[in-house]
Amino acid sequence: MERQYSVFKENLNFWNGNYFLNETQLNEFYTALSDSVAALKMETATKAGKIGNLQNQLVSASEQLENTKAELAASIKNQHSIEVFGVNIRKGVYTLLMSAIILGLFVFTSIVYHLYKRSSNITARAKHDYEELKAEFESHKKYALDRYTKLNAELHHTRMELKRK
């Protein structure tokens, strides 16, 4: 820029035989121009720094947004699932599974109850049959004992009659 100024100073200072600007005015103009350029460079550097800071903030906000999205997805997944024995299961599947288990237990309990009732009826019938059989056996035993006693008595009488004759 210094070189451009010196060429400008030589070419511009003389115009149609008259001096357009004197040297001090031209130097003041150059100083003002240099100051303006320096201020613009400084402002440009400041703006570039602000742009860099804003880009860093944008990158940071983007990373934070991605983290928040990941946390949201995990939160939604956790909200719609339940952990059972260390395994995440969706709540709908868990409800269906528990309903199936409860229904299975109900069916199993019903089957066991019906088996118990049948066994209880069979046992009651067997006890009743046993009591009837026992009563029949006792009556048969009593009848057989009476018959045996009568036969023995008759045999004894018959022997006694045979001995007397």
C-alpha cells in the first residue's frame, strides 16, 4: 500500500499544470486512509473472531442437540419399556406375557381343582364301597360262624348218638 501511495502521489499531485493537493493534505489523507484501513482490518479480525466463536457455539449447540435427542430417544424407549430380569421388554409385550401367564395359571388351577374333585369323589365312593363290603363281610362271617357252630353242634350230637348205640 505504501508503494501505491507513492505512485498515486506522483501522478495525482500535478493536474493540468496546477497542484491538486499540497503534500501535507495528501499525507493527512493517506494517514486517515491508513487508519481507516487498519480500523477495518481490526473490525474484520474482530468479526472473524466473533464468527469463530459463533461457529464454536453452533457446534456446541449441535452436539448438545444430538445428546438431547439421544437422551430423548432413550427416555422414550425407557418410558415404553420395562426391565424384567435385566431385559428391557416393551410394556405391551409384558402385559400380554403376564396375561398369558395368569390365564395359564388359571387353567392349571382349574385342572388341578377338577382332578382333586374327581379324586375326592372316587375316594368317597371307594370308602362307601369298602364300608358296604366290610358290612357284607361281617354279616357273612357271622353267618359262617353260626353255620359252623351249628354244624359242629350237629356233628357232636351225631357222634354222641353213634357212641350210644
